[in-house]
Amino acid sequence: MKVSQQLGIGTTGGTLLSIMGQLGLHDMLKTAVLAAIGAVVSFGVSLPLQRWQRKRK
């Protein structure tokens, strides 16, 4: 690995670890649940839009 790549990996790892130390388990679970809900809604909206677009062609 190049030095710049090692520096980037180290910086990213340190940033993530410092954030994890400040956030509680409740905050991380809430974020995960909201991300899952957002993904489901996005997928649910994209399916009808794709079908609608196919019908228009």
C-alpha cells in the first residue's frame, strides 16, 4: 500500500472510532432503523415508477 492510502485508511478508522465513542447504542439503532425504512420506501416507490415508465413507452 502507498503511504497516502495508509494515511487515508488510518484517518477514516480513527474518525469512525471517535464517532462510535460519542454515540450511544440507542442512537445507532435508531439510525439503522430509519435507514432501513428509507430503503424500503425508496424501493417501494421505484417499482411503480418503473412500471409506469414501461407503460408510457
